[in-house]
Amino acid sequence: MIFIRLQQPIPWESLDGQPVQIIFGLLVPESGAQFLHLKIINSLASQIVEDEFRAYLFAANDEDELFHFMQSRIEIKEQI
């Protein structure tokens, strides 16, 4: 998972009318991934609606701390 916090928000036709401030990207292996990307998106979607989760994404200044926070909140395990 890639996380980008923009210094300058990007205007976007979003449902809430707000510009984009954070971007997530997913990289999953082509073979053996099955539904891994959908599981990650589902897990992320269930977290991003929480005020505490979003506040942490905007406040975090340490990459390692952010990594561990995301790892604890977003399920990225593939079932084989």
C-alpha cells in the first residue's frame, strides 16, 4: 500500500465537495492475489470513515510510526 499526503489539495468532484488531500495506492501480485486487493480496499474503507483514523493520517510525521499504525488498522493478509 502506498500512502501520499498532499501538501496542496487537488480540486476534485467528490461527494463531499472537498479537494483530495490523501491518496492511497495498492500494489498486489498478479499471481496468487485472488481477492487481496478487494480485502484491502474493504478494510481501508471501514477505517477511513473514522475521525480518529483520518486525524492520525493528517497528523503523523514519522514514517515508521505511520507504517505501524496502518499495519495495525488495515488487514492486508492474503488467504491461500
